[in-house]
Amino acid sequence: MGIDVTSFYTYRWRYWIGYGFIGVLLVGLFVFAGLYVPGGISTQEMESVVKNSTISLTDMHSLAVTNLPYHMLQRVSIAIFGVSDFSIKLPSLILALVSAIGLIVLLRRWFRPNIAFLASVIAITTGQFLFIAQSGTPDILYVLWAVWLLLLGTLIAKRSQPRTLWKVLFFVVSALSLYTPLSIYALVALSLAAVLHPHLRYIIRQLSKRKLAGAFALGVIIIIPLALGVIKSPELGLTILGIPSGWPIVSTNLLVLVQQYLGFALPSSTGLMTPVFGLGSMLIIGFGVYKLIRTRQSTQSYIVIIWLLCLVPILITNPLFTSVTFLPLVLLLATGLSSLLGYWYSLFPRNPYARIAGLIPLVVLVGALVFTGLERYVYGYYYDPQTVSNFSQDLSLLPKDTNHLVVTTGQLPFYQVVGTHRKGLSVSTKPSGDAFTVTFAAKNNIDAKYRIDRIITSTTYLNADRFYVYKKIVE
């Protein structure tokens, strides 16, 4: 008599155990990414800090900025914890966790539990997701809005309880997403799918028009600052739509896109490592595209196909916004995995040993994708000289006993924010007093009446000296 694995206690709890593993993995990865890799803050993160410092709830015009929700959250983080690497990255880590939870639930709604689990593990361990999860910039919003718009739309379509809550949240998330450039195209894809697909049209007709109107009105209120900003400055509207100020060079942008998605022979690692997905993942995604075309009549296929068609012209004009394709590609990855597993099971519909044996290469494949994704992220962002130099450790190296900091004109806006949240620290472009600290870039502005007392160095720069502590020469 054979062993019935379904009778095991752990078998009944296998998915709870699996998702518990994902939870522990997520927390561990986010702590590691937030504190150690890449181990500093980029120029874009500094600009984000400066931008959120200009926002005021009492000034409606200051709210008319792109990615307002993120900047508000980052401002709260800095107000609580001060300006540090941790407080700058904390909003992204929180939103990445919310995005990962939404992604897992979405995949569970769209695919079988085993496929949802495998796709979730691969998705959260990709270098692209981990990088934007720890980056103190609004890039994580491209994933957050896409995941939750699609998840909330799915919950509404399936009439899940509580129905009213999902409708309100959908319009709130939709309104907030409009502050993020290119996110409008996720809404366009969902709207076109709802109009073109018969089943979705039927569902929309069954919804309460009164409740939809109330939720829509709430969304309109949220976007009032953005609407006023677009009226005052039409350039803001062009930024939201992803329309460049000048006519793009299409051939150059196409080459950039090929490098970012298919450049396996010549990987690049500057600000963002490319290609954004590994070769194994892209092969499965390619299989998912084939399956999607074969099943194009389904609701899910309608949404993904329309979404990708909307993104293609946008990516040609804005090839660096690779994060907007993260969710569609993950859905294609899950589709490819589902097709591979389904094809194997169809070959041996009644042979349990062959079905179990088919899981072995699948586990090896998924394990290899997860391992290579983590390895590429850690080694690329922590050790690659072209990448490490993009992230500065200066904020964490700044001596705690500094009372006066001398910086260049370009560094002044960021360090003024630091000075605002650090008691006893004044920042200027000129030295004063008997002792002060100078940044590496501003060291040539010091005259001969001061001497260097100590030098603070970094291990991530060719020119290791980052700060100079000067004291006045006593005559």
C-alpha cells in the first residue's frame, strides 16, 4: 500500500507554511536591502528629500507635485526619525511590503495556489523589486498602484465582501495613483477592458450606481490639488502622461529597451542593473505571452494585453521607466509557469509518480531563478564598482559632534534639510567659528588659517576622504 501524502497534517497546512516562508523571506530581504545593500543613498534619494521638504498642507500649490503620496509619507518618516539612511528608505520598505502582500493575494485570485506561490517567490526575489523596495525614491509606487488597482478591480468584479469598501478603495487608489507619472495607463487598460470585454461590461452594469458615484466623488476631491497644478502648469500634465518635452530618438530608445530586457550577453550595472529579468525568467515570460495570445478571450488576457499595448509607446518615449512593466511581466511569468505545469500534467493524467517527478525540475528551475536573482542583486549592487559609486555613505559618516558643516552650493539644499532635523547643526557654504566640518567637494574653499584635525573616510570611493574636520590655528 502506497503512502497517502494528503493524510499528512503538514499537507493540509502546506500553503500557510509556504506563505509564512514568504513572509519571513520578505522581512529578511527588506532588512538586508534597507540596511546593507547597496549601503548608501543616491542622488535621486537626496532630491526626493529636498522635494518633500517643500510640501506644506497649508499651501495648496505645494501639493501639486508628482508622487505626492510618497513624499508625504517620506516627510512623516523624516519628521519622526530625523534625516538618516533608514528614515529616507523606510517609506519604500513599507510600501514594498504592502505591494508584496497585494501581489500575493492578486496571484492567488488569478492562478492556482501552487502557481501563485511559485510566482510570488520569484517576483519578490528579483533584483528590480528589491532595488526599488530599498530605494528612497517614489519608484516603488509604479508597483504599488498597479498591484492594488488590479487587485481591487478583481475583488469588485468577483463581488467579494465587503463590496462597498472595495469600491471606495478602488477610487481612492485610482485618484492617488494619478499623482504618479505613467500610472494613468493602468487605469486606461482597466477601463478599456471593462468596455470591450462582454463579461466585464455585464459586471459593471450590475454595480450600484449610487455607491459608484459616491466613491467617484471622493476620488475627485483627492485629485483637486493635482488638477489645479495642471491648470497652472500644463507641463505637469505632460509629465503625468509621460510625454517628453522633446521628440525622442526612437532608434536609440529601442536599443535601450533591448538592452534592458534582452541584453543577457552584455549586462550593465549603473543606476539599475540590466537586463531587469534574468534569462530563465524571460523564457518563461515568453511562454506566457504565447499562452496569453492563445487564451486572449479571457478577462485576464484582455487586461494584460491592453495594458501592454498601452505601455509599448510609453516605453519607447520613456525607456528608463522599467518599473511600470513589473506587474504585467510577473503576470506573464505566472501564466508561463501555469502552462508549463499544466502541459506536464496533461502528459501523465493518471500516473502519480510521473506527476511528482515533474515537480523536481520545476523546483530546481524556481530555485535557480530565486538564487540567481538574489545573487545578482547582492553582488551587483554591493560590489560592482560602476554601481557602488552611485550611492553615498556621507550622511551616515557625518560626525555626530558637527556643529557647523561647510558644503558646496549644489549640496546646500539637502544638507539644509539635514540641519533642520539635527539639533545644533548649522549648514552654509562658508566656514565660520573655530571648528567646523567640510565635505570633500567643498574642501578647496578653506583658507590657510585653519588646519585639518581629522579626516573621515569611506570604503566605497576611489577618493576615500569624505569629510574634513578643521580647527582654527592658534597664533
